[in-house]
Amino acid sequence: MKKRIYMASPTMHGEEQEYVQQAFDTNWIAPLGPNVNNFEKEMEEYTGISYCTALSAGTAALHLAMKNLNIQEGDVVICPSLTFSATANPVVYENGKLVFVDSEPDTWNMSPAALRRALEKYPTAKAVVLAHLYGTPAKIYEIMEICNEYDVPLIEDAAESLGATYDQKQTGNFGLMSAFSFNGNKIITTSSGGMLASANEDYIKHATFLATQAREPVRHYEHKEIGYNYRMSNITAGIGRGQLIHLNEHIQRKKEIYFTYKKAFEEICEIRMNPYEEKIAEPNFWLSCITIDKNCGVKPIDIIESLEKENIESRPIWKPLHLQPVFKDCEFFSHYDDGRKSISEDIFDRGLCLPSDIKNTEADMQLIIEIIRKVFE
Ligand SMILES: *Cc1c(COP(=O)(O)O)cnc(C)c1O
């Protein structure tokens, strides 16, 4: 069997193991410990966000953001439809009412036009959750402006966008709180893990408290709130510290991959790369994605299957959440108000994610491009 070419798999460098070894040498296997404290500090320095708390998953970070906002049964929370289900699930954990909004075509992220219509109908929504899909910043300023108008808090799901910038500021700096993920396929990984970040120390303190079983600071295990076991371990944080050193290298290599595809596909007029706002945004290029022209006869599945035959991994775009059986009763606001097919559905129908693993060689890239080229012949 040929070696498998991945979309995005972990890339370790060596420092990860040194930090883990330190944890073993000092028996800081648990609880928490210096790697956790330092990983938080190093994330604060890297992102420029004042306070971070290290958690067991990005999903846990989003959940604690909902807890901090005190989302109650029936409270409306507005989410993008085109994202991973983990963006929306924490709303359901708190029995909130999910309202989905469409994407816009320039970044594939939350459509300001659709958001405005959602807020016109639900002006007392308790939160807007925004995602920076595939590492591409959303139209943050437009969305912030609308959120300010309606005085609704904005949460950034930056799980896929660590290191991406908007107007020279790291994603995660724009919301009241933001969530990062270090899951196995993300731009850096701790095998699994996440981080909640905020400029507001109280939110991070309360999240840390809830993440450690809501133990009151007294000796005898006193509880006034329901807590969770959501903290990151000192072993896991060691991997994170070693990875963070190499984040900028990962981004550089992801960017090279994106532009290698972009250049190659200039000759295939049916293909477009996932777009971004070049004037103000610098993505982290986590995944390179394409859409295929509607009328050319080639479907994403044709490319996915051709690549799979050569043991190369590729995947469909996230299936829009408003089309998911589990969310079928949720309301959806389209980018268009004239009954045209929604942007998220269109991207899902015509798009796919290409292998974007930073260990892929130049030869791997040329093989992938050649296979795709052949599909269009
Ligand atoms: C990965 C991801 C999450 C969840 O992060 P986990 O660490 O896997 O819990 C949330 N939102 C988006 C958009 C993601 O891609």
C-alpha cells in the first residue's frame, strides 16, 4: 500500500517530548502544574489576549463561554450554519434556542446580511457565535458593528484559526470570549485540548472554577454551582508548549500549500480556492479548499474518489448545520432574501477540502494536483 497522504495530521518536533519529560521528572503528572500555567501564559503572549485557561477541548471552551453568559432555557443564540457541529452543540447543552445564519461568499463565514435579519427577528438574542472557518477570518468588523447595534455579546470560535490575523490582530481578540482547539487535526495539537481566552479576567476565572468541578476555595469540598471536569492536564499542556514554538512555521508551510494549489488551479478555470479578504485578513491557511463550477459536470465526490484510489485523504466541506437531522427544527436565515439557494448549501454542494498536511512533500503536492487535473480532462 502506498503511504497515505493526509488532510491534516499531527506534526511533532521534539520540544513537545522535552516538556512532557519535565512533567515526568518532577512527577507533575497531575494535577495541573507548570506546563499548564506556562502554556496559558505563552498563549496569552502569542495571541495578545490577556487571559487564557487551558481546557480538555475546544468544545469545553465554547461550553464554558455559554455558562459565563448564563444561557438559559429558550435563550436565542445565533450561530453560523457552515461550521463543525461543536460550534453549536454547547448552546444545546444549556437548552438554548439555536438560530442559524448563512455564509457570505467572500470568506465563507457568517453573513452580516443574514445576521442582521436574524437579529431583526430576535433582537434580544443572548449571544452570537462566530467561526473562522478553515482558518479564514470572518468579516469581523461588520459583524461586531451589528452585534453592538443590538447589544449582543459576540463569541469567537477560533478553533480553526489560531494564528490568523484580522487588521493585524490575532483572531480571538474581537469577541467577548474566544475558543481555541488543539484537537488532532488542528494547526497545532496537544492530541486533544482547548483554550478559553478573554480580555475579561472574571470570565476566565469563573471558567477555570467551573472546569475544576466548581470547588469553592475551602478545604471541605463545598459546591454552590454545578461544575465540570474540563481542565487540561500537565502532560497535555507540555505537548502544547512544544507545538506553540512551531506555530508560525506551520502557518508558513500551510500558506505555501495554499498558494501551490492556487497557482496550479489557475489553469483549471472550473476551480476556485477558498477565498479571504486579502486587504485586511491573513488566514492561517489551516485547510486548502476548493469549489467547482456548477456546470462543468465534475462533482466534489469525483475528486474525493480519485484521490482516495491513490490513498490520498480529502473531505467534503462541513455539511451546513441547518441541514443536519439533529437541528432540523432550528430556524435558518439565508444570505439572500429572494429564495435563491443559500451560500452555505452551495459551498457544501460544490466544495471540498484538499490534503493540507504540512508534512506533504512537493512530490505529494504534484501528485495531488495531477490527479485533480485528470478529473477535468
Ligand atoms: C475542532 C473544532 C471545534 C471543537 O474543538 P475540539 O477541541 O475538537 O472540542 C469547534 N469548532 C470548530 C469550528 C472546530 O473546527
